[in-house]
Amino acid sequence: MKKTLLGMLLAFALLGAACGSDAVENVTADDSSSTDDGEMAADSGEMTETDHCSAIKTKGTLTVATGDPVFPPWMIDDDPTNGEGFESAVVYAVADELGLDVTWVRTTFDQSYAPGAKDYDFNVQQISITEEREAAVDFSTPYYVAEQAIIATDENAFANVTSVEDLKGLKLGAGLGTTSLTYIEDVIQPDTDAAVFDDNVAAKAAFDAGQIDGLVLDLPTAYYVSAVEIDGAFIAGVLPEIQEGADSLGFAFEEGSEFTPCINAALETLRTDGVLEALEEQYLNNAGEIPTFSN
């Protein structure tokens, strides 16, 4: 059974040692150098991994913010507490790795990357890591790299569309502040300005009403919306990646958070152990051939 983070902290207090658990420092019990390194870090004033993990907002409890509402396949039944859906499952896997309970709070999407102090440890709601956002908040290492896709209801409108260039004559839309909107404006650059919506809820409503030809979403959301939420919708195609890992999703922390390295260590363990890949396969990877538009 894995030792919990709190158990390790108690062990540190009793023994005065500076070595960490596998989940936090990824060292073995017989690695004597870890103690020396920890002592050197303490002597030099640098924070150890244990110090970073003790920077949690509430001792013993991971406080996580998410959207209001939340949607499949990221979370199920608008209930982040049930551990179902990719992002909810990842959060609970991280908490389990660190021996923590989880409590949830709700924010809007734009609040997730707004500057300033937070009353939670991190925010998770498909927040893409961008330079602009990194100027206001800190991000974890990516837990998923998303592709962008277009959903439509009129097959005729997309009958001859095979490239990004072919999309320029279509009326496209996306949520305000999303990387989907950035992709439309910076990469596709359509002849008609993109329709901009306060959030994906409004975007999907406008699309369902026939006000746009296509709605740009991340691929997992496009799968769900086309299969469940909009009758007759289909994924017209996957948009080409601008650069490798361009739409990486990360947890958003308040700027300067000392807690970020602790979460990164847990994510690395989950990545190495294959947990992230298994959850991605369970919740995000849907069968079926979908064309990819050329540049």
C-alpha cells in the first residue's frame, strides 16, 4: 500500500530525515544520496519536494476549482465529486497519489486564468497553456494535449472542404477566451469574423439554431456534443496542429505558487505508471475515422 503524503510528513518529523516518498520525490529507500541532497537543499534555503507539498491551502485536503457547469467527457452529470469523466478522474488520481481528500469550488472559465491570489490550490477546466495566461498564473505540466475539431450539421457546406484554406468562406464560431477562437482568428482567418460566445453553452445554442456553419471545439468535446447534445451533428474534420503540443492542458495555480512542483511530481508518477494514458483511453478516445484538414 502506498504511503500517504501526510504519513510521510509525520515520519519526517519523527526521524528528522530529508528523503521523500516515491510519489513525491521518486527515490528508493536505499538511495542514501537523497538524504544528503535534502540536507543540502535545507542548508542552502532551497525548498524540498516535501516543503512544496506542505504549501497546500488546507492541510490534508486538495481544494480544486472547476467550471460551472461542467460537461462530459471531462466531468459527468455536472458533478465533479463523483470521480467520473477524464478531468475529475485525473484529480482524484493525483489526490490518491498524495494521500489527500478533495473538495471542489466553482468558477467561470475566465476566472481560471485571472491574476491574483486564489482560495483554491488549482483550477481545472480544459485550460490551455498559453504565453498570455502564463503571465498571470502558473501551470502544471500538461495532463493532456488536445486537438481542435469542427462540428457541423450541413454535410453540403463541408462537401468540398479538405484544407484550412477551404474553411475561409464559412461562418465559424467558438467560445470567448478559448484556444478554439484563437485558432479561428489566427490560423483559419475566415472571410467573415468569427462568432464569439461567452462560453461553450452559448456557442452550442447558436450552432443548434443554425447561426453558424461550424463550431470549433477541442476534439473530445466535439465527440460528445456531436453524439449527444446536437441532433444530426457530425465532426467535419480535425484541424491540423500548429506546432507539437500547442494545445496542452494544465492545472492553473496562482502565480508563484509553491505547491505546483508537488502536483507536477504526482502527475509524473501517474504518467510513468500509465494511469493518465488509461484514463485518456477510457474517457477521451472514441472509435471512428475522422478526416484531418490539411494546412
